Amino acid sequence: MNDDQLLRYSRQIMLPEFDVAGQDALLDAHALIVGLGGLGSPAALYLAAAGIGSLTLVDHDTVEVSNLQRQIIHDQHSLGRDKVASAADRIAAINPDTQVRTVAANLDEPRLREIIADVDVVIDGTDNFAIRYAINKACFAQRRPLVSGAAIRMEGQVAVFDPRRADSPCYQCLYADAADVVLNCAENGVAAPLVGIVGSIQAMEAIKVVARVGDTLTGYVLYLDAKRMELRKLKLSRDPNCPTCAER
């Protein structure tokens, strides 16, 4: 770590649990963010600002005007651009030391496995059950921790699934079969600050995973009811019959 980095990250290094070792671990880490929308936006911004060494950004979509209400990594000048390109420019403006790789495509499970093999932690910012299941399976196949988030209307949730731990459940333990359920912002709406809260929690959990700081949400689901501003942390156990993680 050079003198500029010591100054930039001084407020984190001051934390006894974090210290120089935690910052070094973050600088050496590579995170994958799938989905540069409402959740991926704050997650990417805070990970870059905090000093993550490398980010791989995956999203097939382009920026539309309806995105700007909540997807804070994009702006008016991003309209019509690939979301990953828009996000990469914003990240470079915040922290040019963070190395960014972009993938502007829909990925199937084999391709996800290939990309996930090269990272230390995965942040799922998607709003589609099919891709969530694919990300979950790829993470467990490659033994990479997954930070999952969701937000709809005025409700959100965050969970961490860590296949390196024998007691960790997976996303399919939480939602055994939701392939036919349609829950996305386009059809149900979402409050703008809600995705910022959830995405920021995802960034915090990803930092804790790679820096080995504190206790992660592995084995729990954190639910947020923004209408009443209530947080509930509920225990989530492994499903012994889960097709993804029952045998590992």
C-alpha cells in the first residue's frame, strides 16, 4: 500500500477490526457484480470507494430514463449506453485504482461458472429468479461466497451464502421453487432509497467476507420493511433435500 492509499483508506484502517491487514485483503480482492441496476449501483460505488482491487461487472441491459430514479451509478448522459460501460466510467471517476472488467451479455450457467472461478465474492443484484438460481449453482460449484439482495415495493432482503462453510444454506434453500413468480420493479414498483439501503448492505457484507471482519449474514436472512422501518434477522437453515447444496 502506497502513501496515497494509506491516506485514501485511513478511516477504514483506523478501525481495530480492519486495520492494514483488512485493507490489504480488500485491495487484493476481486468481486463480481451481476446486475448494474438499483442494487448493483450502490454496491459497486461503495466497493470501489472502499478500495476493492478488481471488479467484474455483468449486465446485458442499456440505461433507460426510468432507471435513473434509483440506479445511481448512471446519469442523464448514460441514456442508451450499456449499463456496464456507464458503471465503469463512474467507478473510474471515484477510484481509478480499481480495475474494472465489463461483460455486456446474458450469461448461462457454464459461463457464470467460468467467470466466478476467478473472483473472491459474488454480489447478485438481479431481479429474475432464473438467473438467481444459475448464479447460486455456479457459486456453489466453484465454492465462492454469494451476497444476495432483493428489493421490491418497500421491502428488501439480504443474505450471504458461503459454500466454504458446511453449515451454510444456499439461495435455493430460501426459495425452493419460484421460477414462475414475477417480482420485478417494472411490474411492481420500488421506492428509490430502498435499493440504496439494500445494495449498501450487500457491499458491507462483501467487504466483511473478503476482509474477514465481523460476522457475516451467512445462515441468516435480513428483512427490511421500509414502510415501518423495521429490520428482522431470521435464521435460515440448510434444506437437507436442496438440489443445489445438499451434497457438496
